[in-house]
Amino acid sequence: MSQGAGGERMQEFIREFVLRELDHDFGEIPLGALDDAAIIEGIAFTTDSYTVKPLFFPGGDIGVLAVAGTVNDISVMGAQPMALSCAMIIQEGFSGDDLHKIMKSMNATAKKAGVRIVTGDSKVVEKGAADGLFINTSGIGKRSGHLDHNIEMIRRSRQFKWNWPNDSGVADGDVIIASGPIGNHGIALLSFREGYGFETTVKSDAAPMNHVIAEGMKVGGITSMKDPTRGGVANLLNEWADKSRVGIRIREEDLPMDEAVISACEMLGIDPLEIGNEGKIVMAVVPDMADDVLKAVRSKPEGKKAKIIGQATKKVKGVMMETHTGGKRVIEPPVGDPVPRIC
Ligand code: MG
């Protein structure tokens, strides 16, 4: 289970079983970069499978996740999402009413994001071979004028050898912005599943973030973006620190978090930085542009609680958090998953 959890063990697993066996060094952003999407012949291409349990939860369902998750992985590369596929693995006897509901919410979420589902596949397997319903979505995205402008604005501040924001693009001084409160999706799921009761106040944040990202790129200067899904913000920042070879310092008091999520994390002993989110983006921005990008992100409803949470700096190694009490805490990439099967 830990090899599927999005943390350090999963990275080891991918190196051992995927990168060792597959050619992985072709394309502008190749498979070997292990970024949110690959860039091949100017097209962003990504895929994701959804195994969330239960299929319906406070704030969304597997259909919302399957569209939003793939749209977000395309969008964080700076690409404009164009089209998705939808492949379903359905266990025999699965409710037709539930399938209608899920397909409706896939369609509604796709409309919201401005993408179309244009191809797919369905397989039915016998009882015990699957757990109700699994969905895989793949997606493609293309360059846009906003992306060209974004890259041009980075190059006014410094050399930038890529044509896309990516995990290796963060540099000393870049300002880190979180698009909104963290931890909501994982806490809503866990609480609903285990009956802790927080789900009445905490809902999943699952949503496509491409419009928020487009707004930020209109300002420009975004060097990297990621969605803090499995492994949460802790894993995201460690991936940046590792691939960009720069330290990252964040401040605990600047982390956007809802009160109910803080209480739930304290009660359950879970680190909010390690919880998966499904409708949040973390951005690294060249220092001169950070305030304007923040303003642009906040102008959209999904980004209205966005905050600057820290900065990339050569002065620290790895990821360091200044705590509420003025102490310093090293943020390690999570080993396992505090809340499994949330996406
Ligand atoms: Mg991602």
C-alpha cells in the first residue's frame, strides 16, 4: 500500500519497475522527469486512475475527481486542456442509477473546465475483481498565448531554458503561493468513511483549477506549478527542492487552513501537509511578479483564499518550516499515506 501512496516509497517503486524497464528520456518534458504531465511534440499528455472509496463523498464523487484530477495535471504544465478519455472498469451488478449520476457529474465538471470527453472504454469484471467502479482518464493539452506570455515574463527576470513551467524550474528567491486552504479533501473523505463527523463542516475541494491557472499566467512569471494530491504539500515541496536543487522555506502561520480541518488534524494526529487535495494548486513565481500573480489567483472564486506561504532559498537544504512557536521543522517527504484511497 505504501508503494501506491504518493510518497518516497512510490518514487522508489516507479524507479525500480517503470524507469528501469521503459525508455524514458524522449520529449521536451520526458517520462523520466516524473512531472505532472509529459510534453511531447508540443502537446501535454497525462493519465490518472481513480479508485476512491466511497464513490460518493461530501463535496463530490469519483466523476468530479476523474475529470478535475486530469485537467489539473495538464494545466499545471501551463497547457490548455483540450480533450479527455474515460475508461471504466465496472464490477458486475454495479448500480445503473449510480453510474448515471457519476457520468452526469463527469459531464458537468468537463463543462466547467471547458474540455470534452472524446473517447473511452468500458470493461465489466466479475464480483471480487474490482471494488464497484474504477475510472481512468487521460488528457491532452496545448500551448496557449497565456503560456507564451508567462514564459516571456520569467525570462525578463532570469534565464529559463524550458518552454513550460516544470518541477525543475524553481530557483533561489521564487515566491511560493498556495491557491487556498489545504487538507479539506482528505479530511472530508476520512471523516465520512470512518464516521468522525467532521464531514458536516469539511467538504472535498475537488475542482478543475485551469481557469485560476490561466488567470495567473496572464500576469506571468510562474516557474513551476503542481497540484498537492497524494503526498500533499509536503511531497510537492520536496519534489521541487529535489528536482530544482534549491531549498524551500515555508511559514506555518501563513498556511491557509480551515478551522475545522485544523481541529480534525489535531484530533486524529494527522499532519495536514501530508494530506491529499484535489482542487488546489501550489505555484512558484519569480519574486517581482508574485504579488500580482497572487492578486490574479484571488480574483477567481477557487483562489480567493490564496496566500504566499514561503520562498525558495539557497539558505536551507530540503524543505524547512518556521513553526507557530518560532521553531524550525524539517518537512520530509511522507513515507506512507495518512488517508489511503482518496483519489
Ligand atoms: Mg499532479
